[in-house]
Amino acid sequence: MTENALIRLANPELDRLLAIAFSRYPHLESGLFVRFGWRQTASDLVLTLAAIEPPGDGDLDLSLPNVAFTESFVLRTALLAERDPLAVGVVHSHPEGGLPLPSRIDDDMDSYLSDYFEGFAPGRPYVSLIVSLVHGQPLMSARVKFEGQWIDASRFLAVERSIRTPRHFLTSGSKSPTDRVARLRAAFGDEAVQRLRESTVAVVGAGGTGSAVIEVLARAGVGKIVMVDPDQLEHSNLERVHGARPEHATSNEFKVSVAREHVLAIDPTVEVISCVGRLPQPEVLDLLLLADVVIGCTDQQYSRLALSDLAVRYLVPAIDCGVLMEGEAGRVTGQIIQLVRFLPSDPCASCRQMTSPVRLAQEMMSADEREIRQAAAADAAVAGADGGQYWSHEPQLNTVGYLTTVAGALAAGQAIGWLTGRSAPRLSRLQMNLSEPFFDVTEPADEPRSSCACRQIRGWADQGAADALISPATHWPGAVVI
């Protein structure tokens, strides 16, 4: 039985929700109906805000100080719930300064609405969310009825906004930051240090770039780090993988095992989850859904597309970090770093033309199929024909440690500013070339394609799986937490 609920929220729906809920402030309540995507993991029920149903004229009884929905508004929402697979719920405010804790009136409303909506959307969660402003800080509480049981929501993860629960407000004490993060505390303040300690960051890819990200996060005091990578360490990795030693390569340790050992050597109190696997495998997805932010550090296009799908469908904010070296006539001509922000409302990787169908198809092939294709391309070349129909190869220089470390540190810095609220993730897609004057920093003007699936399934979670941007390959070994 599921015992925990996690609610993820993002703009523009979140801003509209709060504006409606607080529209009769400071003393009167207001409310609206909402719909959620959802996914049930082994430990949590994750709900993602997908749509709001604002009240129109006559939908609320404005003669009452508390929120009261008309029968026509309730029925209209129930009929909408019949048309798609999303979960349905209600949001209402409590007066300014009051904690968002359920009252007896709220209990009666939830008892009635949960049973009513079950008749139109059977088997789906019913979500009841209460919001209020206390000292200017938005607080939320929620409970979810699922499979006949009521579950309290233990966490709210909102993109670009800090949402607290009554528990945070009532327990004002915080752990004393250690001297190890004294410089960060001096720059950002005690609250920022505490936020990092309460945060979960996931890193997809534990190679050169990912290991640099992981080290910076651990030294900054992030409380929980989830790391995902399918590969084992090789001797050629020693030049760029932080924490790697020759004995790790000799024994072919998994990269996530090396990263975990390195993190715990830096700070034994960090909670580390290391997974041998790939995004978007279901086991990996379940882990990433619990993160405040995900940082992608692979050179695989399928991973980038899966990362943007994670942001769109599950409202998990992400930063993708890429590194490329170019050369000509024995000289390095380009040292390129790219940081891409994936917010739920941002263009996906496909809209940004960060992927190619040919490269994606090759990455998703099994080893046997890849060998057959490459052999066919080689035979065609020997015969004087074009082997491109079998295999496409884009030669590039291997990346080196100083460049992956710079890229990883920049990505981690963006995440730290994001998590602490000290700097907004203003970059959308930042490219820089360290071989050019002034690093030749540019930000391409990416726009979403109106026809792309990413515009239709924001917040739809598993219920948008039919339009997912990418699915895991069937020949991949199952992901395992080690």
C-alpha cells in the first residue's frame, strides 16, 4: 500500500492556481478544480499538476466566507474527468495568516467530492489541496484518496518557487551548518545551506562531467544525491573521472560505485543512491521523480531527449550539460560547452533540434545490430558505394578532464543557485567556445513547435505515455540500485 504522496507543480498552471486561490484575500476563501497526472512507484504516489479548471461567473457562492462550489461547476469538472485519464481534485485557500490544515468543513467537502468524482473517474486519485499565505510565504497541505485510503502529501516540489508545508513553518529550528560550508554560508546565508541539506539532486551520467557535478554538489552540502550510469570504469577514464583510482579501473568498478565512494569520503552524512541503469528505464524514472532537480551529463542523444521528456511529463526541472572538442591539422579549434535548461514550459530537445533520427536510432541499437550495420557500411565503402544508408559516423575529438570539469562545475553551480533561490535559472540554452575570444558565448533563440507532443502533455505523467518523446530499448539490461 502506498503511504506517501509527492506533488509536483510548475508554471504557468501554478501561478494561475495561486492567483485564483488568493483572489478573495485577505479574509475570504476561494477555490478551483484541478487535474493531475500521476505515477505510482514502489514507495510514493507522484502527482503532477496538468490542468486547472478556474471558476466562471456563478460557479462559487460568493455570499459565504468559505469556498462553496455550485453543483453545475462540480458536474462540469466531473464530465471533463470522464474524457481523459487524469486524476481530479480540488484546491481552496484558507484566509491569510491561517495555516492550510483541514477543518471539519473541509473533511465534509472531501468526503462528498471524492465519492462523487469516483463515479466519473474510477480508480484514479482524488487530490485535496489547501493553500494559504503566512508572512508572505505560500504554504500548502494536501491529502490524496487512492485505492480507498487517504494519504498525506509529505512533499511539494514547485519549479522556480519555494512551497512550504505547515510542518516547515511550525518547526523553525534548523541544523547548524558545519564549518566545511562556512564560505557558502557567508555568501548565501543559513537558509540556503539548510535548503541544500534538504534537497535531492539526481545526476544522470557519472563520467567526466557527471563526476565533477557530483563532487561540487557533495562539497556544497546537498543532502541527497542520486547517481545513474550503466558503465564500468576503464583505465582511459582515469584522466577525467573525479575520485577514480587505478585500482577502480583494474577491477572494472561501476562508475556510480566510484562516485559513491568519493562522495562519502567528502561527507559521510550525504545520502547516496547509486543506480546502474539508463534513463528512461522505469526503475531510473522512479528514482528521478523524487529529485528537486536533475542534471544530465551524458553524450547520448536518447538521454537528452529522455531528460526533456522528464521535465515535460513529470515537471522535474533539469539541466543538460554537453561538451565537445573540435580539431584540425593537429590543433584544437573548438572547446565547446553547452548548458540547456529544461523547464516544463521550455522547448523540448526535439523542438531545439538537439537530436537527429539517425543518431537516435544508432544509439538505441543492440550491440549485434550495431555490428551488422557497421559491417554493411564497410562492405559498401569497399565496393565504392555509399555506406551512409547503413551507418552514419561523425568523427570528433575525445573530451578531456579539464573541459569536462569546467562544464560540470558550471552545471552544478546553476543547480545550487536554483535550489537555494539565490539565482534564477535564466539561461535557456547557453553555448560557449573556450577557444574563441571572450569564449564566444551565445544563447540560441529556441522556440517550441506547436505540433510537438511536448506542448500537449505537460504534467500528464504516465497518462501521457502514448506521446512520450522516447522509450527505453527492450534489449537494455534492467536497472539495479547497488
